[in-house]
Amino acid sequence: MSFGLAASRGAAAYSAVGVETGVSTADPHKLILMLFEGALLQVGTAAAALENKDVPAKGSAISKAIDIILNGLKVSLDYEAGGELAQRLGALYDYMTQRLLYANLHNSRPAMDEVTSLLTDLKDAWASIGSPDQANS
């Protein structure tokens, strides 16, 4: 095994441990921020893959972004406590998913940029409210 390959596997393992440690010690507010960041990272990866004409990487990154949006952000909504706001966020997550599917099928950078903008706005709004634990500190 070459040093480069070993170093890259070591870096990947270290990164995975860091992410897992971050997830296991994060409060619910931080976990949602991590989901936004992960979705943004995947959409950015898909956009770069589109520019490089790397179709498999684009499809994989879009699939991961959709998974984070639907199985992370959307399922974390509390429709009972959140009422209309949760309903609207759920619809927005569905819309973003549809735009990402469109982006994948039609190689649409504008659709990816739209989702990036929406995710960024939501992430920034979520970050600005802070977590209850931070407010009590």
C-alpha cells in the first residue's frame, strides 16, 4: 500500500471519528445545523461534479443531499408542536427534493443553486435562534 493511499484512508477514518464524536455529543439544535451543513456540502459536491462532467459523482452527491433533506431534516419536524410552520417547512423540503431531482435529470446548475440558497437561508435562520442550552449558559 502506498503512503498516499494509507494517509488518505487514515484521514478518512479520522474524519469519520470526528463526525461521529460530533454527532454523539451534539445537542438537538446542533444536530439540525449539522444536517444543513451536510446537505449544503453534498449539493456543492454535486455542482462541482457537474462542472467536471462526472455524472456518477453528481448523482451520488444529489442522492446524499436528498437523503439528508428527507430522512434528516424533514423527519425531524414536529408537526404537532410546530403547526403551520412545520407544515410549510415540510413542503419546502419536498420542493427542494424535487428541484434536486430535476437538477440531476437535466444537469441544471440553477436548480442546484436555488436549493443551496434555500438551505443557506434556513441554516442561517436556525443558527440565529441558538440552542436552548446556549441561551442558559
